[in-house]
Amino acid sequence: MPIYEYVCDDCSERYERIVMNQSAPITCPKCASSKHTIQLSVFAAPANGAKSTPSGFSGGGGSCCGGGCGCH
Ligand SMILES: [Zn+2]
């Protein structure tokens, strides 16, 4: 799961976000600004955008991608 580190352009606050939804807005927790610079996380860099399949989803009713992908 990719974790990104951001630096706010307005107040220089550093914060991290786990990005599960690429379309979700990222805002500063301190000043709520949406302007930021992305820093690469040193401990959880995204693996070339590859999808991982959490083993916890294998037996439950949840599906990894809405149920339409035929990945089971
Ligand atoms: Zn800020």
C-alpha cells in the first residue's frame, strides 16, 4: 500500500497519507491547503503501481475490485 509524504506549500507542514483512492483530495491537516509537494516515502515506496492482493480478502465476501474483474 503506497504511503506518500507531502510537504504543504503554504505552511511547510509535513504529513503522510496512505493513498487508497487516487482521486481523493489530499489536504494539509494543519491549514487545509490542497497545495503540496509530494515526497517519496522511504519505507513504503509504491511498487511500480502493481496491484497487491491482500490475503485477507480471499475468503470473505469482499472483492478486490468491485467483483467485475474475474480475478478469483
Ligand atoms: Zn499547510
